[in-house]
Amino acid sequence: MYSFINDYNEIAHPAVMDELNRLAGKRFQGYGTDELCASVAEQLKQRIGRPDADIHFFNGGTITNLTAISHVLRPHQAAIAVDSGHIAVHETGAIEATGHKVFTVKSESGKLTPALIEQVLAAHTDEHCVQPKLVYISNSTEIGTVYRKEELIALRKVCDQHGLLLFMDGARLASGLMSHASDLTIEDIAQLTDIFYIGGTKIGALTGEVLVILNPSLKSDFRFSIKQKGGLQAKGWLLAAQFNALFADDLYFKLGKHLNEMANNLADFFTQQGFEFLAPVESNQVFVILPDELATKLLAHYVLSSMPAPEAGKTCIRLCTSWSTTQQDVDSFISTFNSLR
């Protein structure tokens, strides 16, 4: 039974495995203090056009988010996110557990806007309220939409106007950047955010994310925060090596383009059949709305995520393509789908 349930259900891309195997028998210093971590960090700084950045390696998205956000916020400060934001929905209250509130605002697009941020600020104006301080966005978003450059510039502007920090969750950054709807580059993100991370787990890494700190005021003592939150990996080199492979010959971006193409092929099929979507298909997540009966049949043949659709009698099915999804996988799905109708 083929699984479209997520983009991290295979061990790792062959290039990543080859890189790890190449290190067999070598010895490294611990906790990210080795020469391999230093070398990969320098490569990434050059690739994003920010030699002044601080680079830190983590093994997963939630530990990256909670460490970064709890580090940059003071005890009385909070984050702002959309109602579908990962830190608000899918991290078991990790941010709240560190003592920081997450303000959520409803967004049909899955994206934050200056107007939505202003809405939160207007409701929290003095010392009797928790102070909004960090703007949390993800690219691509939880519903697969992506930010355009003008949108990120607008967010940067409102953050500067109100002294807010801009943090981008990049768990699916490769997919977001390589979207047909995106005009953003990784260099743009490195210029417009205060802090962001480059996701690896969902684009072919065994496990791994790279946090990039750009704002000088956020860099001090960060390794203390990593250790305190349980994120300081003894085998830091194991994480760095994977990004050495992923950024060789821009493999990271090529894989992002590939999984988006596979998702677009699925979206084109559903569009031709007259089905609607929860959100525009702009990355590697396809949220298609199907009649309940058809959705039930499909779930018996494929491993998929599902949720209630806005309309009664309908189910929203999520198909998530990965770096390993092939055109044959897509064609086989379409054939099965047609046979179930």
C-alpha cells in the first residue's frame, strides 16, 4: 500500500546515505564543535549570502522551534501565528510549555498578513497584557500555500514598525522556494527575516534542520539554550554531513522542484475531474475535497491523511508527495482512483 501520508516516510536520499557511509571510521569532536560542522556552516553562510549568520544544527522541527522561540522571547512576551500554524496546532503546546503564549489569528490562506498582525497588536497595548513580540510564519504553510516576496517584505516592514521579530519555520522550505507560485529565493529569506531554519527531514535527510540566526541581538548564549532544551546533539557532525550532501550541486532545490511537480500532476488530475481544493496547490501538499463515500474507498487503498471538509458530506484528503515519489506512483494512484469512482 503506497503512502502519501507525509514527505519523511523513507530513510534518506541516497546521496545523504552515501555521505554518511563516507564518514565511516572517522572521528569527530562532539556537540557540533568539529571541523565538519564548521565547514558546512561556512558553505551555508555563503549559499544564503550571509557570512555574518550564526548556524546551528538540530535534529527536528519542534525542538528547533521551541529552542529558538523560547530563547528570543522574554518571559512576558508572546508569538503571533495563524490558527493553522505548526506551533499552535502540532507541537503539543511546546511553546506554551516554555512559558510563552501563542496568539492565533484566523487565516483562510494559511499566511500571516500585516493586517492580522496589527489586529493582535491593537488588542494588547500595555503591561496588563502579554506583549506580542515574535511573528511566526512557515513556508510552505501547513495547508501548502507559499509566501511571495512582496508579502515577506510587507511582513518585514510591519515588524520593523512595531519592533517585532520575524521567524520563518522552514520545515518544507525546499518545497516553498521551488513552488511555481514563488518568487522568493533563500537569499531573500536571509535578508528579510531575523531567524529562520532550513528543513532537511522532509526533503531527504535522515533527520536534521539548520537554524540560521541573522539578527545580532539574538545570537548571544544560544548554545546554552540549545543544551537546556535538549537539542545539543552529541553527534553534531551527523547532522552537518547530511546538509553537505543536500547542498552539493543544489540537490536540495532540485528535490524541492521534483516533489512539487509530482504534487502538481496530482492537482492537475483532480482539477480536470472537477474536484475542488481546500487551498491552492502551491507546494507538495494537495488538499482535495471528495465525497465521503469516495474518500472512504480511497483510504482503504492508500495511506493518507483526512479531515472533515467545510461542506457536509465531503472529506478533505491530503496527499503529500516526497523526494522519492515517482511519476509511476502518481499514475498508479490516478488509475486506482478512476477504478474506485
